[in-house]
Amino acid sequence: MDTNIVWHNYAVNKTHRSEQKGHRPVILWFTGYSGSGKSTVANALESALQQLGAHTYLLDGDNVRHGLCKDLGFSDADRVENIRRVGELSKLMVDAGLIVLTAFISPFQAERDMVRNLVEDAEFIEVYLDTPLEVCEQRDPKGLYKKARAGEIKHFTGIDSDYEPPQNPEIRINTGENSLDQSVQQLVAYLQQREIIHL
């Protein structure tokens, strides 16, 4: 890093922003195969948190590739850079006092750990959508598995690109067994138990 670049501290900090919002800032990092339910569960959870008065922002894998990461492909190196950028953005949003929900396949443990290490202890909550690959492929909501099996998409997670399941996720949800409501209730209960939100 250039030695002429200096970090500036300001009068208003993360503690002030969090106190104003009435809850603790965290990253809820949803990871799992395509079709596991990451975006669906994150979207439903954000709606529930909004109704409870929480200040949130949802970052979705497809959406950030329309702007912030539109120059990236799906090679392993590009996937790593995609997560690095999203991690740094999530860190800024935590500093703003928000509950950040991220829905990314994020197939590599090292990159998820990298994001965890960007923020303070207990500010990163790994939510593993532990839905079996065969269930995700049966759903195939975007038709991507069919294209990957036909060789039309390369580097597709679970087909010709690896997925490293989380070693010790804070939360594990199988959307093949749990309903959407059950999944959201499990997450809200966890956030209350950890005193991140207060009802």
C-alpha cells in the first residue's frame, strides 16, 4: 500500500451508528449451491427484519455482477476477486451500522474466512444452506444446471467446479426439509439469542 495513504478517523463511528439504529451490525453470509435458496431465504429474512424495525441491506450474487463486479467472469480467480470486493463492501456497510445479508455461492472456505477476518469477532455469521446438490439440481430455477450438464456453462459449482462446505457455520439450514417460514424463524431466533436484534 502507498505510504502516502492515511486512514482518517471521524467523530461519528460504528458504535454511534449502531446505537442510533438500535441493533448490532453484522454480516449474514449465505452460502450454498445454486438453487439452495440463498436469495429466497435472505429476501424473506430481510422483509422480516424490516418489519421488526432493523436497518438492513441485501447484496445478491447476480445483482452485484450487473455493476460492482460486472468485469468478472467465473474462473476461480474471478470468483475470489468477486468475494473480496463484496467482503470489503460488506465491511463498509457494517461500519455504517447495518445488518448486511449476502447471498453468494462463495464456494471456497478461504474466501469466506477472508471476509470473516475483515470484521470484528461475532460480526460475521456464516449461514450454510445445506441443501443437497440433487435437490438444487431438481429445482434448477434458472435452468443453469441443465446448461452446465450440456457443457454450455463452464466452471459451474457442483458440476465442474468445486464447492467447499463450511467447516463450522454458525447456522445450517436445509431448505429441502425446512419451509421458508421455518428457515426465517430459525434465523430470527438466532439473532435474538445473540442479542443482535431486540424485540
